[in-house]
Amino acid sequence: GSSSISRLSVPVCPPPPKLARMASGFGEEDERLLVCIGDGEEVSVKLPEYASHSELLAAILSRARRPRRLQFARFPGGAPLFNSVLRHLAVAEGHGARVAGEGELELVDTSALSIPPLGQETLGDYFEAAALLQSPRLAADLARSGACRELSSRQALQLFERVVALTGADRGEIESRALVDGEPLFQGLSASSAACRPSEALDEGLAAAVAALCARLDPRDFRLGPALARGSARASLEVLRSYREKYEDATTTMDGSKRSSATASVLGANSVASSARGERGAQRIEWTEHQFALHVLRAHLEDGVKAAKVAGTARPAPKAVDAALTGAESDDDGGEECGADGSGSDVFHSGLSPDADIAESVCDEAPDALLVKLAGLVVHLSSTSIPPVLAALSIRALLLARKEDRADALFQAMFTQSPKLRAMVVSGEVPVAFLRGVVRHRCASVVLRRMLAEYEAAPLEDVCELLEHFLLAEFAEEEHSHAVIVQHALMRDLVLWARSGGARGGARTGARALGGRSKGDAADVEGACAGASRAADGGSSCSRSPRDVQRLRRAGERLFEMAFVPHDGLLPRPSDNASAADSGFVSDPSCPWDSGALDLLLLRRAPASEDSLQLVRRVLIRSMRLRGLEEDTREMALLWPLGRWPFCRDPALIGEAFRLLSDAWRRLAALPGLGDLAGPRPAHAGRDQGSRRVAEELLIKLFADLEVWRLPPKALLTPWVPGQVLVSHVASHCAKLEERQFALMEETRHNLEEITRLQAVVAGLASRLEVTNARSQQCMQRQTDVNETLRRLR
């Protein structure tokens, strides 16, 4: 119990900023206030002497119009108790502002509280007077008084509930008991206004009283219920802390071990479940630690949001993701819904059931200051029973209170059960780093995809972080990530946008945003950024730095490597291809290869698998046909190695490549002359530059990469194939046939030798068989003779 008190310091009420200056302008009469208690008792109070320890008197002293009269309709203990309080505050004023240090437990001198004497019967009236006068110093001194420490558990319990109720009273309740010059003190202010709420100093003073009274309670009398849930958030937190400490001490056995039927809380601690103990409290409503914290948290959230709306300090709702964006749809199956508390709803006699959740509007509008104040209550919630929306708000409260580890633990427990929590990750209210702990869940991929859907509106650095440290790292090995993100149409847009360096509309323009520069080196990027800067706002600074653009393009190359095969090489569907043109291909504006949004050199990043290489070859053949590269041998030779044609075993692709090279050879053969090109170039010369012989050598090398022997003989019946290729093909076939003939001859020779050997074996076996037959005949003759002799002897 003493540890609960030592955590709290004795607060004092600081005077208003202009209090000293305003008081110095008062005369002797102006400084006095006539306090009327009940019907006829009156007390004259000199305000400056007591205002530093009474927020009520300080508020009256700070008013611009000098008040003359304060009327209390009812004051506990009447005028005698009021005078005793004034004497005590005067003594405190003489001692100055004293704050107890850590572990300071000495008793406070309360001898001035003599009429009526401070004791077990009057302690409650003095606490109520402290709340009425709003005196943090008086409340804390009463908590450290000898009368408080002499209370029995039963006496402390009754006073405990009364003090807890005082902590939950707001200043608006004083209007019914205190009038200044016949008018309410807080006239014109709503009851939910911040000015009508107890100050932090008063809250701390009453919390010190709560801690002191908790220390006097026996475990069997200390039960959580509706009566203790009416206090302030600070007092409720002190109740929960004391409750946990009380039952941790009570469940310790003789050998030092602990008995506990507790359930795991959201932070790994124990949430002690209350149960009826003894016959005296059998009919008393009792809540678990989780139920008490849930009720208090929910009630204070709803009241705090209402007050914030009135004061205009409510938090603006976060901007929702545009559902029209590609990939922004929420198609996750969510997971199991958060289950209700197992103890049933009959434990709550208020209008709230144990599993009732808060509205999402409360979650969105709760101010940060309110959540910081309530963050301590989250520690006492159980992750198995916390409602999903309240869980999301609890995580936000823990983050604001700088308890990231605890927030991460609750995040992992509630991620699959709370759609609101997943939406908060998308909106940036919860750090995306928390996704590392839930990467195994499919809905984590959905959340990441929805964040990536806003790639154009997000800063380049943030998008690069999502791509490099999540999609390409943590999520790369997850099967659900491949199905949810990689195979989604968003992946195609991300590849093109990344190749554009993050340009506006880059999902359509791709590499064309860099002015047609396929390499995208530093000079190209700086030039593109400078052009975007001049095009936007008449020369304002570019929002894309060259460093970020280069980083995004590198990430785009890795995205291309991941998405190339699932998206069929980013080629149009076969049904979209027309075959009416001579080349068999028709340009499709939606195909990034046809529009130039993707440069062909990017094919170097394609995976080295057979499926990927097949798609690379299809892209090359299509692009070369549509770009007419059969007229530009040098460019064709530059791109040709990307297909790794020596490893191609598909006759259909080999045939298409063979026809492409044949068309290039036909155009080259149609040029005049046999040597180097000289004189004016004819119109049909194509785009070949330089030596014709060099072009022929390049084409012959390209033909050599193809395994033309896999083609049917009919495909080779064309005059537009270099003779060397056909000769090499025929010679290769002849060589292979000769090798096969030699192998057959060798096999025949070995077979003949084997037949000869077998014939010799058969001849040997036949001779042995003849000898055996002769011996058998001799034996049979002898047997006949023996039989005949025996017959004669008989």
C-alpha cells in the first residue's frame, strides 16, 4: 500500500498568471469575499491568502468584475468545517509550495482541522470540501493524514467509493451548489467544456487519496464494480494498479510461489479475474480487471469526444483511400471476429454490454491529448475480449504514449480481427513497420497493396520504403503476397510508374517520361527532373530529386523481375492480337513494349527460368517486327542476345526467329552491289548504316544461334537464307548421319560377334547332349539285362 502512495507527489494549485498583479490592485475591501453557507452562516474570506491552494477561489479572484458574495447551497460540515479548511490552507500557505519527493511517507500536520475534529467519521466531509473548493493540497494532505491511515478496511471501503465519485465530478456540478453574486460561476460554458473539467493538479490530489484508501483495503473487500468506475481516468488507473498489486500480494503462498487463475492481458501481464469471496459480498456486482478497464475507457472516450466536439478540438477524420484506385479495394476475408467476454453481459448493470464496441467516429475524432491520458488503461485489457474498433484506438493511444513495444504486441494480437486497425495502417495512423509481425497473414498483403495503390500521391521516399523493405523483402516469400499483390493489375502500373521515375501519369508513359532515354543514368534523370520543374508552376522546384528517381527506377527493375512471368511478359492477350498485317503483329497502345513505356534492355532483368526466357523471346520478336528492326541489323544484333537463343528448344519460336532473320537477309540482299555501300543510298536501303559485309556477318552469327535442324524441311525452302547457314545445316546433318551410320555399323559388328559366340556355345551344348543320350541308352540296356537275369533266377 505504501508503494501506491509513494508514486504520487503532493500537488499544489499554482496561482493564475495575472493573479499577483490583479490582487495588488485590490483594496482591503476588494480582497475580501463574503461566503454564505446554507441559510444563514456567513464567513468573510481574504482571497489572496487562500487562492494559491483553491482553484475555486483563484477562479473568482481572476475574474475581471470584482465579486462580493459566494453562496453555497450546501457545504459539508457547514461553516465550522469551512473555517477549519481555511485555517489549514493558511498554514499550508505559510509553509510554501511543498511537493513530497519519491518515497516520502511522513504524516501531514492536520491539527488545524479541529472543528469538527478530523477523524474517521468526518474524513469524508473534508474530502468533499476539498473537491468543492477544488484544493489539490487539501486532498493530498488528507490522504497523508493520520486519520486516513487509521481506517479499517470496512471504513476505508465506504470512503473509497465516495472519493472515487468525487474524482469523476466536473466543475459544472458546482453550479448547483455555488453562486457568485447570484450567478453560476461557469455561466455560459457547457458542462462538457474543458474549463468545467477538474484540473490535473486536483486530479492528482484526489488520486493520491484513492491510492491511500486502496492501501487500507483488504483483498476480500477490494472488488471492482460500477461504484468504482465513476471516477476520473486518473483515479480509475490508480484503482486498477492498486487492485493488481493487492491481488499479486494476496496470491503469494508461503514458499514464495504465486497462485493465479489470471488470464493473459494484451501486454503479456496477468489480468486477475474477480470472483465472489465470502458470504458478505455474494450479491455484490463484481467485474474482472478487463471489464472494469473496458467500461472506464469506453465511457471516458465517448465523453471526451463529445467535449472535444463542443470545444472544437476534435481530431479531423483521416482521409479515406479512393476506392476507384487500382488495388485500393479491400478484398481480404478479415479473419475471426473478436469474441465476446466469456463472463456474460449480466455483469454490467449499465447500458453497455461487455462486448459492445465504440463507434468508428469516436475512434477517428478522439483527440491525441485524450488518448495519452487514457493510454494507461489499455494495459489492463485482455486481447481475447477487446472489441475490434476499441483495439485499434488503444493501439493509437499506446503509440501516442510512446509505448511502441506494447502497441506492437496488441497490434499482432488484433490485426486479423479488426478491419478498423487495418484501415489505420493504410491511412498512416499506425506505423507500417508493425506489418513485419503479421506478414504471415493474407490481410497483411491486402493492407500493403492498398498502401501502394496511392503511389502517385505518396512521397517517392515512402513508396521506395514500401517496395524495398516490405514487398521485395518481408513479403517476397509469402504465397499470399504473390496472389494478392504480384498478380494484381496494380503491379503492372507500379512497374511502369517506377520506370518513369515517379512522374505524374507515369503508369501510362513509363520510360517515355524520361524523354525516351532507356538507360536512365544520372544525366538523363537530372534532365527529366529539370524539365518537369519548368513544366510545373512556371519553374518551381522539382518535387522529385534525382537520387529518389534513381532509387525508384532500381526498385522498378526488381518489380519487373518479380512481375514479368505472372503478367505474361507484360504482353497483350492473344485475343488482342490481330494477324491481318504482313508481319502478323498489330501495335497495341496498351502494350508497354509497343508504346515504348518499357525499354527492351530491361529484359536483362528477366528471370533465367525457361518460362521467363520463352516470354523474353516473344517480346523480342514482337518488338523487332513492330519496330522494323529487320531493316536495322546493328540494332537487331544488339538486342538478339537477350533472348538466349542457343538454349531455345521450341520449334515455333525458332521458326518465328528464323523468318525474322530471313526477312532481314532479303532486305539486305535487295541492296545494289556486292561490296560496301557507296554513293547515294536508295530509298529501299532501310536503316542499315555502314558496310553491307559487316551486316551480313552479323546476320550469319544470328542465324548460327538458332537450332534450325529442329525446323521442318519445308521451312528451309527459301532463297533468303545465307548459303553458309544451309550448308552448315546440311553438313551438320550429314555429320550426324555419318555418326549414326558408324554407330550402327559398330553395333552390327558387335552383334555379329555375339551371334558367332552364341553359335559356338550352342554347338558345344549339342555335342554334350549327344554324349548324354548315348550314356542313357547304355544304362537302359544294362537295366534290361539285369531284369531279365532276375526273372530267370525266379
